[in-house]
Amino acid sequence: MLQVKELSFSYDVRPILSDINFTVSKGEHVSIIGESGSGKSTLLKLLYGEFDLDYGCVYWKDTQILGPKFNLVIGYDFIKYVAQEFDLMPYISVEENIGQFLSNFYPEKKQTRISELLEVVELSDFAKTKISLLSGGQKQRVALARALAKEPELILFDEPFSHIDSFKKHRLRRRLFKYLKEKEITCILATHDNEDVLGYSDRILVLDDCKITTSGTPEELYFNPVKPLIAAFFGEFSIIKNEIIYANQLKVVEQSNLKVTVINSYFKGNYYLIEAELDGKTIYFNNKTTIENKSEMFLEVIK
Ligand code: ADP
Ligand code: MG
């Protein structure tokens, strides 16, 4: 379906992306992760045809995605791109924005579609509200609904939940990804939040140093993170004897050869994250209870 071959791009002289290769099949959900500035947004924009490539090509089925040098109007009907900065029309209502790209030819059908989308993003009560009166998170939800309105074949999300408060986030994610799977809409998502990925993405691509350095299912990358950058995406970890160990892989035992001194405990809900010192290095482990600072204890790695 989507084919990216030997893609290279720079805004000026500094390479941003170099020799990027991957394919995405119909209905698949792929996440692109990487540090801020690693080129996630740039890659999504290239997949949409916002810039011309320096080298390589992008195909959706048989259509080559081309940039502004070859296209008068940027973008393609079958792709929707939801930018980090959403450009809604501020002085018209939520429902008018969502319906912006829907035909007025069948007004009833249009209204049904808008109501369905308002439900997906939980904004039914705000249908008639002007965009300018909404919070950042509500605007982001309108942008998501508008992108879905015409059922694109491919949807590109750039940190789609970054402005949405955590009260709403979890439920919205579940609804949205379920909706995309039901409609078999292919989805590529750039994010630095593991909660956007775990449980939803079929595959992760890791962008680092201008390249896709690693790819795999969320499970594969979690259980074999290869490098600290990837482990950091999943949670707190330490490097002990050159191995990446997650905080939940360490437990307190009576006696062992890992003797640590506790520095601090942080409440995390159903556990505490304990910061401790091991041979002059800071390490992290999870514990059921808080532990008094400066206590000495022994840890064991559980795998
Ligand atoms: P990410 O989304 O992973 O944070 P971006 O794709 O936004 O990364 O940016 C990648 C690099 O490209 C950064 O170094 C950024 O400063 C640079 N960059 C982004 N947009 C532009 C632009 N329009 N012109 C020049 N440089 C840019
Ligand atoms: Mg970005």
C-alpha cells in the first residue's frame, strides 16, 4: 500500500532524513517514535507531499506522492494529515468545521456523518459552538474528526493527543483507534508518548540520527529495546552491567550482589518508583511501598 523507498530530505544543507525505507499495508497502524527534532513531523509531511524529496520516492498504491514542484495543490484526496498545529476555521461552529470537506449535495447524509464523528471525539454537546470558544484539547478533537470526515484511505497523525487532558485521553484513544480499525483506515502516527502506541500500533519505527534504526512490534521493542533511546520510550530504566533493566524488573530481596542506597521515593499510583544509588550510578526500581531515604537494600533482576 504505502511504499517509501530510499527517501532523503533536508530543509537546507543539514540532512534531516536519509535513506528511509519502509512499507505499510492496508489497515495497518504504524507509529514513528523518536526524540524531539528527530524528523517525525518532517517525515509525515513528506508522506503527504508537502515538500519535494531530495532523493527517493513515496507511493500509495500506484500513485506516486509528489511535492509542490509537481503539484499545484498540496496533498491528495485519499490522505489526511492532522498537523501538530491544527488549522481550523475559528469563526464557524464545530459541526461546520467537521463538515468542511463533505459535499452539501446530500444534506441528510452529511448531518448523519457529522453526528457520528462528533460521537467518536465526544463533542456532540459542542456541535454549534464556535471554534474560537474551545480549549486546545477540544480543537484538537475537532481536527481529528474533520480528518476522518471523508474516510481517507491513509491518515497521518502528528502527536494527535498532545493537547487533550488525561481525563479524556484514554477513552478517546480507544475509540479512535477502534474506529480506524473498523473502517480499515491505514494510520501512521508520530508520537513521543508510549500510551499512544502500546496496545494500538501494529508496528513501531524508531527514527534516530536521520534514519529508521529499528522497527518491530511494540512487544518486540519492549522486550528487546536494543538501546537506551528505545527503553526510555517505554519507561524508567537503569543500565546495570551493560544491560537495560526496566524499573519493574528489579525487586528487593534479603541478600544479593546489587546493594543500593535509596535516594527518593515517588508515588506512582499502584506502586512507588524508587530512585537509588548503585556503585555511584543512579538506578530506578518499583516497589509496593515507599522506602526511607538513605536505607540500604539488595536488589535482584527478575526477567
Ligand atoms: P520532530 O517532529 O521529530 O520533533 P521535526 O520534523 O519537526 O522533528 O524537525 C526535524 C528537524 O528539522 C529539526 O532540527 C527542526 O529544527 C528542522 N526543521 C523543521 N521544520 C523546518 C523548516 N520548516 N525549516 C527548516 N528546518 C526545519
Ligand atoms: Mg514534531
